[in-house]
Amino acid sequence: MAQPPILSLEGLGLQQGGRWLFGGPKPGEGAEPIDLHILPGDRLALIGRNGAGKTTLLRLIEDRIDADRGTRRVKPNTRIVFLEQEPDFSSYDRLMDFALGGVNAPATHEVEAIAGQLGIDMEREAATASGGEKRRAAIARALAQDPDLLLLDEPTNHLDLGAIDWLEDWLTRYKGAFITISHDRTFLKRLTRATLWLDRGTLRRKEVGFGGYEAWEEQVYAEEARAAEKLDAKLKLEAHWLERGVTARRKRNQGRLEKLHQMRAARAAMISDSSAAKLKLANDEDFKSKSVIVAEGISKSYDGRAIIKPFTLRIQNGDRIGIVGANGAGKTTLLKLLTREIEPDTGTITHARTLSGVMIDQQRKLLEPGASVRDILAEGGDWIDVRGQRKHVQAYLKDFLFDPKIVDTKVGILSGGERSRLLLAREFARTANLLVLDEPTNDLDLETLDLLQEVIADFDGTVLIVSHDRDFLDKTVTVTLGLDGSGKVDIVAGGYADWEAKRRAPIAAKAKANAPTAQATAAPLSPPSQSGPKADKLSYKDQRDYELLPARIEELEAAITKGEAILADPDLFTKDPQRFATISKGIANARSEKDEAEERWRDLAERVEG
């Protein structure tokens, strides 16, 4: 028997800035009213462009703001917790004070337990805490309240990869319902089972996780395009230029991904596993002539701790370099070394004489709120120089997914994501042959991420990217510089997934050596014994799991890879939605079993090794 919803929105309408954001009272006065029913255990991705009203919808669900029309019904005793994108710490002295200051104030020991797992000192002064520390404190506050419904607004912003993995694991085990807004495709694909799509004031729901969203979106747009054939040409142009652009961009990006794979293959041939980790070409002199940044034996230490151990790297024109690692591992230090913002303790950094860079970081707060979009892009005029070519400012706005009509809109009323997109538009117009991007994906919607990938792929120069967005790195960079916190810099041809595979290789090789046969079937998983045998002795079942689990993990990885390859067919969802759903569920189950198997094997390996 189906369970009743824990929360329902019926006929909801809201005015914002003199217009109906949702549900105008008369036909033609606004978009459709919001109707939404949230069930126990729902795992919902909330998708929509910047400015569509996603965060506003979460605030309506939480009851932080009141709707102008419609009703909101909540099952009695339902605990709703909102993890905001930018929580206000200004009235709190310590991070712990903030964590204990929620509406449903959590117990101190619950906050401390989660904070300990996240590696955050809750006694830290809130005023001096970094963005990552504040985000961890906000997560500890939200999760410790034991919510029945968790509202997550860009939860992975400012988190490093280890913290994202921890949050994904927590949400996988979480029994309540959640709705999440996120630009992190990997996060969404791993966790969501249904999708809410907020598009031009209309909220649609589909019982398919984010993995099926893009196929669904294109199907809806195709149906709208057929209906638009009955409209006059001008109306079609006004109503559908953006949708057609999104679909075409996505298809073009498929071709760019193929080119990216070819570039990675060429780069892989240059990478040596020598202790110096040098990049080489068969014709070294030719390689040197194309190099734009040359780092020879560089290192950096602070207070006696090696942040970057000696390594050598040659970056060619056209390289897309990704820098990844946990917070504090040295990503920013490495970026500053490569851009010569700081000097190495040993070695040398040489730039080509023609190198001219543009730094794009998280500066959207520096945009003057009272300035207009026209002011930001064209200094109040009608034309903008885009890398040496003159272009009308309204045409350029279309290139960055803006409605040209916003040209005289004040920056202060744009959403955070729209301001980030405006900053990208301004900076990408500058003439340069080096782009330095520091966490560029924060606050961007998915369409803008597609656009950013396209702009980077078409950029005639070199790109350095610091990011925690795994999907973005996998689709963008040719070489990954991975930092594990020890000071060593791994140089890997490919993206984040390639770096992860290299990190796992020693463990996998050791596991395979211990496995009696690759065709063996693992015994059912069993939780580690609480008392447990001595470190150097395993029970018969533990020993069997230790020997057979590596082969099972390989089987699951192969099944996941095969399933993802099938889902890559953009027509599958339309042609066979049942098969799409079955494969998606199978991938989710395989990932869950794989995670359990890896954790179980690591526990056993630690006991074997004492």
C-alpha cells in the first residue's frame, strides 16, 4: 500500500518582483501553479536554470516564505531541515554556536560526532573560518537535527573530494527524504531516483534519477518544437532559441569529448613514471618549443612541512590541466607556483614570453550590485570586444544563455548563479592565451556547465583548472595533477576518474594477487565482528571474504561500466524507458554493493596487515 506524502504543495503561486514566478491567478498572468507531493524516502534532484526559482521553491517547502496562492500541507511532526547555499554566520562567535543555533537545535554530541567525521574543528571562530569549514559546519548542523525531509542547496560547494565522498555515503544510508539542487552531475547520478524540473515557471516530475534527465529534457523540448511549428516565425524565435541552443550544444559536446579522448591518448604517450614525473615527447626539442610553462624540479614547504615535493612538468599550448586534491593538500600552492604568483623553494618556473593570463575565481561578490549588465560587459555601451572581435552586447548575452532583455537589469537582483555566469561572460571576452579557473563550477546551473565546457574546449590557449567537480574534470581536462596531501604530485593523462584509477591500482593489484581466481564468486557480505579476531588471524568466513571480494569488486566495476555505456545512448530513454529504468536501478545496486565490498575488504586488509 502506497504511503501518504509527508508534504504537499497544491495550486501554489508566488509573486516576485512584480511578476508571477509561479501560478498567476489568470491565464496568461504567470506560469502554472506548483503541485508537488513528497513521499517518505524520496530522493529528488531539483533541476532548473539559474533564476528559475529553485531556491525559492525550497524556501516555500520549508515554510520560510509564504505563497500568494495555494496550500501547503505537512504530515504532523515532520522535521524539515534546510541546508542553505550561503548560511549566515554573522551572529555567531564559533562554528559550534552556529551548529547549535538551528530551529530544531541538535544535541551537542550529535554535532560533534558528525563534525569529527568531517574533520572540522567546531571551536574555530566563525568570522575567520574558510568557505570549506563553514560548509562542513552547516552540514553538521543540518544532519545532526535528524530530519525527515532534508533540503540541500548546492551541498558540495566548497567541499573537497573526501568530504563529498563522505556526504554521498551518508545520504546513501539516510532513511528520510531529500531534495537537492546541485551542479555536481556525479553527485546527482549516484544519489537521486526522481527528478523535479523547474522550467519557465512550470514544475515537472519524472520518476527517473538524474541519469535520465537529459534524455527527458530533450524529449520535452522536441515536443515543444513540434507544437511551435504552428506559431509564427517571430514567436518561435523568441520562445525557443535557448532550448534549441541547449540541445545543439549538448550534441556538439559529444564530438568535443571524442576529441578530448584523442588528446588524452596523445598525452599518455608523453608521461613517464620516473621519480621526476617528467612529460616527454619522442622529439624533445619539438616539445620544448611548444611549451608555455616549464617547471623544473620545483618544491615548496611551509613551517617545515613539504607541501609540494620536487617535480618537473612541461605544459604545452592547448593543454587543459586539472588540479585536484583534498582541502589543505596544496592545490592553491601549486596553482600559485605554476602562475608564478609565488616562488618555489627549489627549482625554476619559466613562462613563454607570449603568455598572457586571465584569472577567473569566485569573485562574483565583487560585481557592483548597482551596476547594470550592460555596464559590466560593455561599460554602458552597445558593443563589446570579444577576444579582438566586436560584438553587440545583446548577441553576446545569448552566447551565455541570458535573455537579451536583461541587458539593463541591475546586478543586485540577479541570482548567485546568474552573477557567476555574468562574470564568466566578462572574463572570457578578454584577450588571453592562458585561463586560470579556480572552482569555476560553483553556483552554475547544468546548462551553463555545458556552455563552460564548450568555451574551454574551443579556447585557443592553455587552461589551468582547480575543481572538485568530478564530472566537469572528466569532460574537460587532458592532464590531471593529483595531490594526496603528502607533497607528491601525480601526473596523469585524463580526468578525475583516471587519477582515481591510478590511486586504486596498487590496492587492486595487491588484492588480485591475494585472490585465488578471477572467476571466483564472493561469499555474501558480512559486517566486521565487533570484538573481532586478533589482527593476524581471520575467521574462515573473514578469510574467504578477504580472498574473494577483489574479484567481486572487479565484476561490479565491469557491470557498472557496461551499464553506463548503454545509458550513454541519448535515444534509449525515449525508445525503451523500462529498459532505461532497469539498467539505472542495476547500476545503483551495483554501486551500493561495490561500496560495501570495498569497505569490507579494506577492514579485512587492515587486520591482515596488523
